[in-house]
Amino acid sequence: MTEPDFEGARTYALMRLAQELPETVTYHSVHHTRDDVVPTVERLALAEGVNGEDLLLLRTAAYFHDLGFVVRREEHEQAGAEIAAKVLPQFGYTPAQIDKICRMIMATRIPQSPKTLTEQILADADLDTLGNEHFWRQSEKLRAENEAFDGPMSDVQWYMTQVTFIENHRYWTATARALREPRKQQHLAQLRKMLEHALRQAEMPVDEQS
């Protein structure tokens, strides 16, 4: 069986992300895919012993996992899987390989429910930022993106959203748990303090806040 044209598929995904994403998509950008998710996928795959065809399909899914954003924001995972199913045959991927790739993409949908190890790796890589050193910078980008689509949020609303999201999140692979869970819990503790402060500020009379 001939090897799929991974480089062609990779170039296709990156080109569409770079050219077709709205400027308001500040978090789910080409940088998120290329500079955050893909390197994390490769690091987790190495640690978890994933190689060969499984690694190739996993890397392909990583490049396509947010491509649905060029079509729509809601259910972008489904849109990304549909794009993959449509275009990957021209890069030499078989139906069975494409099915695995689509399942990996869908495993990033919130709430996450990955079944296989490669699905777990992509799910963990997609939310690696919750427990890494770039969390606060990426959090600002996510807030800006959400506000561009949904309108302004108060600090109370934003911190409450973040606290709830992280409280309900789990890392699936042993590697991600070991590498990211401790710092994720630190971020959660800081966010709870920030939420408490924002709630106190919201309750104060206006003249006391000035």
C-alpha cells in the first residue's frame, strides 16, 4: 500500500487556516494548530509509544482538527471531519484511515470522550494550554475571540466560565496528567481567587470602586 501524502495534506490544512479564518478567530488560529497542538501531539505520541501509521494519522488529524472553523464556529469539529473526509482521498488516504482521523477530530469536541489512545492524545494536546506556561496569554486570546462572536463578558462571567470549564476537564493520557495536571490546578486556584475578587468588586457601590 502506498504511503499517504502527509505533506500535501498538512500544507492544504495550514494554507486554509492561514487564508480563510476570520481575524476575529484569535485563539483557534493557525498558530494554535501549528505551534501548540501539533508539537504537543508529537511529544505525547513519543511518550505514549505511538508510531508508524497511527502516528501519521494522528498528526494528520492534528492539522485538520480546527479546520472546520473556516466553515462555522458551532460544531466546527463536525465541519472539520467533513472537510477531512472530502479532501483526504486526493492525498492517498484510505477510507479506513480517514475514518480514524475523523474520529480523532470528533474526540476534541467538548465534553471530550476519546476512546482510543490516539483520540486521547489529540484531546489532551488540544487543551494542553490549561496546564502549560502559556495559559494566561492564551486565555486572553480565547476571551477576545469569544467576545468578538458573543459580545462583551464581565470579569465575573469570564472567570466563572473558566473555573467551571477547568473543574470539569480531565487529561486522558498518563503523560499529560503527569506533565500538566499540577500547573492546571495552580491556574484553577488563581482563577478562583480572581473570581472572588471580581465578585467583591461587582458588589461594591460605584463610588467605592473609583
